[in-house]
Amino acid sequence: MSLLPEELFQMALNIQDPWFIEKIDFSPETKRLDIWIDFVPGSRFDCPDCKIPECTPYDTSEKIWRHLNFFQFKTYLHCRVPRVQCKRCGIQQVTVPWAREQSGFTLWMDALMVLLARKMTISAIAEHIDEHDTRIWRVIGHYVEEALSKQDLSSVTSLGIDETACTRGHKYVSLVVNLDNSKVIHISKGKDASVVSSFKEDFSVHDGNPENVQRFCCDMSPAFIKGIEENFPAASITFDKFHVMKIMNEAVDAVRREEQAVNQVLRKTRFIWLKSPDHLTERQQNELGSLKDMNLKTVRAYNIKMSLAGFWNNWNSDIAGAYLKKWYFWATHSKLKPIVKAAKTMKRHWDGIMNYIDSRISNGVLEGINSIVQSLKASARGYRNISNFMTMIYLRCGDLHFKLPT
């Protein structure tokens, strides 16, 4: 037995009683397919608010939704959606099963856009489906916000926080990451102490207990340190080893720049001193070997840096403490001002550096996430507003679970 076109599309769209497909109109000229849905006369509906059954339709309102393309043809669903008279809630518009309330897209179209946004820029999606990007952002924002509202943070005990630039003009957002699963769980505008207090409020709303947070990793930002101490007093602060080594790299480079002014052999050698020896090319390794045979201040600064790098391989607190004390003595007696300054910075943050031996946590995960974030920013050539930027970070780097049709 052959099916009528209406029956075929009714099955394809999973349209069920009391809804049915009334008619279909296809236009080859405009490459557009329009499908009209109606409800069986005499049907009654549940109240969308209080769910009281058997409410009588009061009147109807014409609605249109963009659906997934059938082949290359744009498809639109049309329906006269009833409003019902509820004894408890008054006049309420019925919720249709194929679309969200006040949405211009079907649930299947929503799902497509969310899935595409995990891999594509919004502008590319807009071009691909021939829709305005503002409408797409609205859909993505809805699902990200809905998923965030259902986060369960009750088991989180290890956190990392770092800032990343979001636009030109020194505008930043701060990312908080669950270090146990390497997922972004909170984003705040700015990079001051209020970022941590804002996170604490959100953390508590989602069943997180600040007293259960045992470890917090950050850079040496006074704002972050203050915020963590005030809002997560039970957490031990571990200063990120990548940030510590960044400070030492800056000190080595300062020594190189000073010495380069009187010794041209150091020209164009910047990256040789800053990169890990394992990451040097064969030519750079040979050049480094030649330079190390010279009596250069930069070589002494480099050796002090590499000695500090060895600290992170210690697993015993007593041995690590003794190691760091010897390193500090060497660095502060080096007579290299940038190195002495960096060593004194380490001294002021001694406990947070030593905490690494027990916690073994770092913001290496955040560095990786930051690379993704900067790639997002570059591929989109900037974002119209910070909220969109934050939405995309959550989508790509958050542990979000979406309720989408399959």
C-alpha cells in the first residue's frame, strides 16, 4: 500500500495525534518546501504551565518554524497553535512538541546548529544554512545557558584559574577549570578578586561546597591570591609552574638583552635560551652548545633557569625544600639583577611553589584551553560582544550536556 505525501512526511517528522499534516507545498523555483500542520477538531490540550489536562482551545495563532532542509530545499513548518482556557492559569498558548517556545526553529534545526557550532564558526554556519548569525547565536546561547543551569559541581575538589585576553584594549575573561576532568566550569569578565567571589556564588548554586575544594592553582596574581584566600579558605594554593618558569624566562631574556648590547654574538638567539632543550632544532642545539663554552652572563642566567626547572621533578618535600634553598642562594648571589629580582619573587611566593610537591597540579590544562580560546578568537576574527565569546568557550571547552532530539 502506497503512502500519501502527507502521511510520509508525518512519519518523517514524527508528528503524532492530535497533530497531523494538513497539506504540503513545494516550489521548485524558490527551492522551498512548506508543510502545514493542524490539530484534530475537538482536541483538548494540557495547560503548558500547571499541566491540568483536557483544556479547551480558546483561539489559535499562526506560527512558522525553519526545519532541516529536505535535500537542498529550505523547509518550513506552519501551524495554527491553539491557546487554551485553563481554570487555574487563564489563557495559555499550547507548547508544540517539535519546537521550543518562542523559537523560530524546530528542535531538529536547533540540534543541527549546536552540533555544527562545536566545529564551525557561527558565521560559517550562517552561510551554510542561509540564516542570520544573530538568530543562530540566540539558539546556541539558549542551550549553553540551559546546560550550565543543570551543572552538578558537588564533587569538585581541584580548581585552576587563569585569565585570557578576549579583545584588544586589555579586556579579559577569567576561566575556572575543574582540574579533575580538564573542563571549564565558570567564566567571568575581568581578572580581579571579584572574579573568584563571583565563581564562589555560582559554585554554591550548583551544589559545590567551597569547604571541599582542597587545591587551587593560579599564577602569582595578587588579585587571584586574595580572592582564593577569602572565598576558599580550606584550599591550598599552588602557583602554576608554567607561570613560575615564565618569570625566569623573562629574567634570562632581560640578561640577554643587556649583554647583547656589548656582545653581538647573542643577536638572534632569543628563542635558544627560552625554549626547552628538547624543543630545539638540531641547528639551535649546536648553537647553544657553542655559546655555552663562552664566558657569558646569559649562559649563567640560563643555567640558573634550568636548575629551577629541575625542582619540579622532586617528589619529597624535604628534599625539594633543600633544593629550592640552594637554588635561591645561587640565584641571589649571581650578581645578575633580573635573576636576583626573579628569585626574590619566588621567595615571596615560597609556600605556593612548594605546594606543588604535594598537589602535583598545574595550569597546563588551562594553557591548552587558552590555546583553543585564542584559536576561536582568531578563526572568528573577533566577537561582536564578550557574551558570545564566553558562550563559545563554554560550548567548546565546558563539560556541557545538551538535551537535544535524536
